Amino acid sequence: MALSSSPPVPKPPALSPRVIVIGAGMSGILSAIKLKEAGFDDYVVYEKADRLGGTWRENTYPGIACDVPSHFYSYSFALNPEWTQRFSPGAEIQTYFEQVARRYGVEERIQYGKQITHCAFSEGRWQIETHDGLQDEAEFIIAATGVLHHPSIPDFPDRESFAGAAFHSARWDPALSLRDKRVGIIGTGSSAIQIVSALADRVQSLTLFQRTAQWIAPAENPLYEESERAHFRAHPEAMQEIRAEIAKGMTDGFANVLVDAASPVLQLVHDNCVANLEDNVRDPELREKLRPDYRAACKRLVISPNFYEAIQHPNSRLVTEGIERIEAEGVRTQDGSLHELDVLIFATGFQVDSFVRPMKVEGRNGAVLDSVWKDGPTAYMAISVPNFPNFFLLNGPNSPVGNFSLIDVAERQFEYVLQLLEPVRSGKASEVSASPQAMAAFDLQRREAARKTIWNSGCKSWYLDSEGLPTAWPWTYDRFREEMSGPRLEDYEMR
């Protein structure tokens, strides 16, 4: 255990420390439940919106669904027999989180409409302030702020000139009718693919503007019959068995091999995606437009049972020419064509490097998180940043993110964080944070390992930092499980 030579904090260690959780999405709900289970009585969850849910509250576009099977995209302690499909729609997932929050008494701990703008560490406690002037303080902050919640829209020339309805996919207008509308979608990530699949036969015309083709992995999405759900209710162990099978399949058949670009398993994944394209797209010209020039899984793999069918619908059109500008009537591409539209949807992703930002976070010794992260966000074991004591991230920088259950990730991370809270609760320390030496060694090893992953095999994606290096956990998921089983306390400064 690294001991600092700094003078002791004048305030005595708190034996019943207060915890502030930032965010009431999946990780924030988890934090509140697990803090209570661990005997923490003094904690609060601050949520910027007017209800919980995070990603599933924000994203309500047609066709939204999880790309992880439902029985694995569930809390391990709150399995749900009522899932209606293998890959559940977004509204069902949102309802699940609301029900779990009510069942475990989380709602009473949440303060809604409280966007934290400033966190500052002083004399062993974090001082926070919200946008409306509320102030609070606590020994610990758990940043459960998520990744996919700050929409990103490219700065297309004259974007504001469009005369019709225009919005990001995460800002869907539920009152807007798309019947008999000419709809344009910019982007080809998971959101765009799901929207195309949902709208192709519901609109007058659908134009998908593609900058980069995506590999599409086929996946059937069968319904769970009432008899199956009744079986799950009567035999919860059946859900545990399904969950374990999915976890093993996703770990051994995907998550563990992403770190080795030469893996024969990844070649099989690629071959499966190629077969899906060639077997399901009839027109050879369209087929080649939809064929990526990189390997499958270099970007986050898109899973869809019916995208190729939808893009071949008589109402659909794929445009691969670059966008020159946006005009009142529609989108002008670089070949001079004007694509006339009534509605324009930006399915263009998120500011994935924001994490806790734009909130200003000040640690000890004058450290400011924006400055520390000026070259890109990093955290030791994806959890802790040196000189930001008692400040822990869930699904933070360098976490596993590749086609896997972020619930499983967050549960393991929280168990790790709980073990870091204990020295303060027991009175052995007031401050806990990763040492600069441990952070430097971790980042050096992470960057070296990242070069060998499939994500570094020749494509551009949101997994890459400003230098083009993958930021996600670059080792096997088995290693992640092992690391999260308990912190190496010698890599932490205890004061």
C-alpha cells in the first residue's frame, strides 16, 4: 500500500461516509441498490433529467432494441421472466429499470432535475454544485454518468437551413407522424440500422446517407411465448441457466477473441457477415455499396435480423456520395444531386469521450479533470484517476464496451469500488485514489495491448482516440473479471 508523505487531512475519517452518485441510469440504479446492501445509509443519486433510465430514457426512436440478449442484459440479482423477445425493445428495458428501482427503493434516493456542474475536493470531502445552485458534500462520488448521452452531429454546411423537422436520433419527437413523409437518415451505426428496419415500409420514401458501410451480423429475434414466461416465473433457475449460456457464448465466442486480430474465431465472424450480405442482397451494385472495406468487428458489430430486407424495400434508397451541404429542401450531395426530404434524422452517434464532462471536476493539488484528460480520457482499471481521491467511475474510460453486457461490466466494477470504499469506512484512510505510477504503467500496457486488437485493424470508429488507438479494454474479458475480483491496494494511494 503506497503511503503519501503529505500532511494528514485535518478532518478525521468518516466512519459512516456519505456517497453522491451521479446519474440514474443503469449504473446509478445499480450503485444505489448495492450501497444499501453494503450498509451505506447516507447516499443520494443526482439525475439531470426528470426520470431515470439513462440511455433507454434518452433513446426512443422506432426500432430501438438492445443488441445483447435480454436475459444477459439484466441485473444478476433481478432477472426478469417477462422479457417478450430475445433482444428486447427499448421501452421494455426502460420499464424494467423503473420496476427494479421501485422494487429496491431507489426512487426515494433520487433527486431529479439536478445537473451537477461542479465537483471540487477539499479537506477529505467532495463539494458539489448543481445548475440551479444546490450544494452538497460527501466523502465519495460515484460517477455513473454513462457514455452514450451527449449527441454528436457533424457540422454540415447550412445545417440549420433545412425547412423540415430535423433532430438527432436520441432526441426523437414522439408527436411527429412520418406517414407519407420523405425521410432522410444520416449515419450507419446501430441506431440508423434499427431506424431503417423499422421505417422502410411506413414512410413515403426513405433515404439512407452512408459514409461507411457496416458489417451486419444476422440474429433472429424470436418472441418468448407466454408458456415460456410462465416457466421462467415458476423456475427462476431456468433464467440463470440461459444467462450463463449467453455469457459463456459471448465471452468465449467474441469478447475474449477481440484482443487478437489474428484469431480464427474472428475470421469465422467475418465469414458469417460476408455470407449474410451475399445471401440477402440481390442487386450486385447495391451489394457492393453495402460491402465494408475493413474486417468485421473492427467497428462495433451491428446486429440485425432484417436490415438488408429493409434497405431493399421499394421505398428505400442508399446514397453513398458525400454530403456537400444541407438546404431548405433537403440534402445536396457532392455529385450535385438534391435529395428532397420532409424529415432529416441525424443518427450520427455521441460524444463518447465526454464521460463526466462538461461537469468541471477539481481534485487535489490543483488537478482539473479536463486538463488531465486533454489528450483523451483514461482511468486506472477504468475506475480511478490519480489526484481525484474517492472519485470512482462506472463504465468509465477504458472499460470493456465491445458487444457485451454493460450491466455485467458495471456489476463487476461496483464490487471492486466497494472494496475501495472500505478503508475509509473502517477509519484506516480518508482518501483513496490510484497512484500516478500505477496509472502510468497501466496506460502504457493498455496502449501496447490495444495495437493487437481487432479494433486496430484498419477502420475508423468511436472506439479510437485522437491518435487512432483503441480506448476500450484491450485484454480478454476473463482478465477483466479477474482484475475486478479485488483491487491491488499497492497501486492505490491511501491518505
